Amino acid sequence: KLVGVKNLQHDPELLKISPNPSRGKFWVETPLDIQHWALYDQLGRGIPIRLQQHRPEQWSIDAGNNPPGVYLLKGSGETGFVNKSIILTHSY
């Protein structure tokens, strides 16, 4: 029974994104047991992503050809959730 979720977003070491800014493809690293990743635009709409886990703590994410702007990446799992902004630029 889930009675609460700890917000772990305030520790910058818990979620690393590179490169940031990105042209749509970027790497995510976290020591947390994250089971779900989601990307949101500035209006809170979910953005489709392609996700591949390379190691237990590392994923590559392809956000495709979305308009340039600031997006929110959110990871969640049994231990809580983390989120961080990512800037997407044009993919030339």
C-alpha cells in the first residue's frame, strides 16, 4: 500500500542530463530505481519519447523533432520521483 512518495528532486546529484541543451537525444543518469520516465512541454502535455536503458542507472532518451523550448523530464519509482528541466534546440 503506497502511503506517500518522497520528492527527491532537490538533490542535483540524483539526476544528471547530458547534453543539456540537447538537439533531441540525451543521456540520463541516476542512482535511483526509476521505473517510469516522462517528458512534458511547458503546457504540461506529455511528449512521446524513445527510451533505452543501457545500465541500471543510465538511459538514452530520444525526444524526436519537438519544437525548441524548455521541457520537464520526470522519473518515478518506488523510492520517489525526480525531475529536471531540459532545453531542446533545433536538430540541424
